[in-house]
Amino acid sequence: MTSDTRFRIVAVVTALATSLCAGYAASESASHALASPESFAGIENVEQRSAAIFTELGKVLTHPRCTNCHPAGDSPRQGDISRMHQPPVTRGADGHGSSAMRCSICHQHANFDPGRVPGHPEWHLAPREMAWAGKSIGEICAQIRDPARNGGRKVEELIEHIGKDTLVGWAWHPGFGRAPAPGTQAQAGALVEAWVKTGAACPAP
């Protein structure tokens, strides 16, 4: 077998693998679509409607694309099964890693698909007070509307943060082989807005 033939075989296999992974990610996204705020219009009790809207948003907040960076401890998780990050890293004083192992050493300004390394200019862990991996939807709701535990934000500011922040938006464009968060960022933002406008009520813990 010539080197040219081997190159062609590798190229075909690589293209096929990329296509299969992209198809898998697309099917995952489609099978985990988000309901629109209008879908809850039939719930007459406004508080119950608000809690139901947040429960729908919870599909995003409890997805590995979010919980991996909102871990219970000081180390991020990886992959769709939220395995421990390799190489081992810790959040450091500012959430951007330790002085010897900064997040930006590996995580560049954009996804590097050949190395399966995700990227964004502000790649970092969520603050400790915003850790919600392993919590119920009701517990996350109570936390996310509390300025002491949501980065000092009013609930109205969460509309912009979840609906338009580009680091949050990475969850829907995670790169090679990773399942994106359910729905779209715009849909998640619409749910947050509807939740806020209906009183930001929480589901039962």
C-alpha cells in the first residue's frame, strides 16, 4: 500500500467519524428540545406556571455542558458522563486555574476539534457559590435567584446572562463529539425571561 493510498484511507475514515459524531450531536439536540414559554400558558396558576417554566429550563442547567463547569468541588468535570478532568486541575484563586496550570494553557479562544479541546476566551470554572452539580431543580432555582449565590445578579440580569453570554452559549456549540445542551441559547433565554416575568417561582426542592 502506497503512502498516498494510506493518506486517502485515513482522510475517508476521519471524515466518516466526524460526520457520525456531528450526526449524533444533532440527534441528541433534537431529541432534547426545549418547550417554549407559550407551552405553559394553560397553567392558570401563575406561580405554578413559573415553577414549570423553570423546570423546563432545568434541562439545560442540569446538562453536563453546564454542570461540568458548575461542579460541587474545586475541579471541573469532562465529557457527557462528567468524569474527572484530565489532567488533574483545580479552580485556583480566580476560577481560571492554579498559577502552574491555568485554564488558558489548554483552552484557547475557540474549540480545537483535532485535539478535542473546547475553547473560549473566558474559559473558567463558575464561582464556588454557583456550584449546583448534583442538586435538584428546586435547589438550583433557589440558588440561581439568590444574588449571594448567582454572581451578584438580579433575576432580571439572568435573562441576558443565560440568553446571550457567549461563554454560556458554548454549551450549544461544544465542538467535536460532545452533545450540546438541549434546545438553543435563545430558547433558554426566552424561558428565563418568562420565568422572571411570572414571578421567578421555584419548583419544590
